[in-house]
Amino acid sequence: MALVVQKFGGTSVADAERIREVADHVRRSKERGDEVVLVISAMGKETDELLTLAAAVSKTRPGREMDMLITAGERKACALVCMALHDMGIAADSFTGKQAGFATDNNHGNAKIIDVYPTRVQTALKANRVAVVAGSQGANTAEDDTFLGRGGSDTTAVALALALNADACELYTDVSGVFTTDPRVCPDARKLTSITFEELLEMTAVGCPKPAMRSVEVAQNYGVKLHIRSAFTWEQGTWVVKGDSSMEQPIIRSVTPDTTEAKITVSKVADRPGVAAALFQELAAAGVNVDMIVQNASADGITDISFTVPEEDLTLASEITHKVANNIGAKNVAADPQIARISLVGAGMKSHPGVAAKMFETLSKNNINIEMISTSPIRISCIIRQHEATTATQALHEAFGLSA
């Protein structure tokens, strides 16, 4: 008998039919002899609808009340899944994040898990009942509900699997696993039977939307067995495994495109100590996540600094950058949302020279100009024009032999 934590995303429980499908899958898991704990996201686009509703009724939208509102979506889905399970003769109990023992910090809207005390979940399991836990939520030190942010249900599932010492954590989504690239861009993209935590972390950091990067970090740090699979076909998906230096790794595992980034360039900045710190400290204090940074070589004591931020943060980042630019005497600030990041990821590139050269040559053959470059031991990322992202993805996918 195995104890399995199964997480189902919004599309997996989008309507009554899908909820019954999930309940039937749990029934079959139980018939195989597995103990099951479910983590459920809000139905379909409900989180977006609640955010829209909040914006329609309030300009202030206090963090505490927003978390009360947003976490209601997961609680609603949890109760409905529980009802479907009872109809199939499966005893089940639904739990909010607070009831499931999730203690978080006080950061409303993007809370971090401090610890998990799953006493009530364990009691349900001992009584041979399925525990159905609302994802992406917990409670802070004041016992207020907190929201873990987008993708928080993945992190809920992994943290719960760790706390329960589960045999595996299965993340069910609308795709059947991790692919060599986005199958919508390259129909011949190949599903990977396994991928290392190191590689998947790099992929999620540069634009791969599922699973949430936080969940992969927790799973890697604490050795939680992770399985990414489909809630629509129920086929075997992609297992996330520890890297093994004794095994030959493919040079490149994926081409990851990302069109959700934007670029800001600060021109004619004085090249002196403390200038970059003044800019990036202000951005960090406002919660803006800066990714790639390039500073040009100084000429006559003057330089340019370019960096990328999530497109959703571009307005805030531009306002802050303009303010700092005035303080440091910079001449101009330019915001550019029409960029894309294209990344190669693969642990094998650590021991194979020439990957960067081949990437640059492939882009050049397709008349694609590179604006910025960043690297890690297992990743190379380039900033290009947004309208060239599809061409770049397809060309690199073919050049590195990743097709099915």
C-alpha cells in the first residue's frame, strides 16, 4: 500500500463532469490499495473571476480581505470533490489550508509556508477516509487566511507529501508531462519520461509554466518524489529525479520560450560604485523580480544598464526606474514589452562545449538578432524580439534533435 498525494489543477476540476472524473480516478486508486490525499485548486478561471470582481467593487483591496476572497475558490472546489467521492461510496473529508495545518508567514497575496501540522489529515487517513485539502492557502500567526499565490497548490501538495512522508506526489495538469518544448509551438515535441530536479528548476525559472517553481524547489530540497501527469488521459507522465553524474546526460533536454518578460534600459548612467545598487535595491523593495542584467562597457565614465522583469510588473518597474534615474543623473529610461526569452536547458551541456555557438549560429541563420545573453552551468538564455519566438523555438528544437 502506497500513500500518494494527488494535486488537481483548475482545468482538472473545471466543471461537474471533470469533478466526477477526478473522483472516479481516486476510486480506482483506492481499489489498487493506495491511500490518497487530494489537493484541489479553484475551478477553471474562478481565481481570475474573483480578482475581477474585487477590482469592480474596491480600489483599495486590502490584502487580508483579498486572501479571504481568493481562497474561497479552492474551498468551494474541495467541497464539491468531496461530495462526488461520497456519491461513489468513498468516505472523504474536506479541509481548508488552516484545518490541514498549514502555517504561513504574514505576506498576504504571496505567503510562504513556515510549517505543516497535518494532524487532522492523518486522523482521516487512519479512519480510511480520503482527505481533500484546499490548495494554495494556510493561516498566519494571527490565524487569518493567507493565499500562497499563483501556482501555490503545487507547493501545497509537495509540502503535504513531505509532512505525511508520502511515497509520491502526483501533480495532475492539462498536459501529460514535461516536454522538450511547448507542444503548441512544436507539434513534434517529445514528452520526457524523466527529468532531473536541476533541469526542471531551470525550465520553470525561464518560463515553463507547470509545475510551479516553488514546488520543485521544495521537492528537490527534501527529496519528495514528483510525478507530472495528465488529468485527462491518466497516462504515465514525467518523473522528476535526482541528477546522477555517473550517467550520460543528453546535451539539451528542452527549448523553453517565454513571452511574458519585458526589458528596461537606463541610458547614460554614471559608471561609479553604488549606482546599480541604488536601482536594484529600490526594485527589490517593491517586490519586482529582476532576471537578466546587462551593463555595457564604460566609455568616458558613462554606461547603459538593461534588465528584464515580468511584463506584469513593467509599469511599476518603469516608475521606480524613472525615479531612481532622476536621482542618479541618468539621461533616459526606455521600456520594451515586445521581447521574448528563449532558453536551452540541459545538464549535459556542462560537459559538452559548443552548445552556445550552435545556438547563436542557429538564430543567426534565421536572421534573429540577440539582444541579451545569460547563462548558468545548464542553461543559456537569449533575449530576442517577441514576434520571433516561435521561429526561434522551432529552429532550435530541430537543430538540437529534440523532435519525437
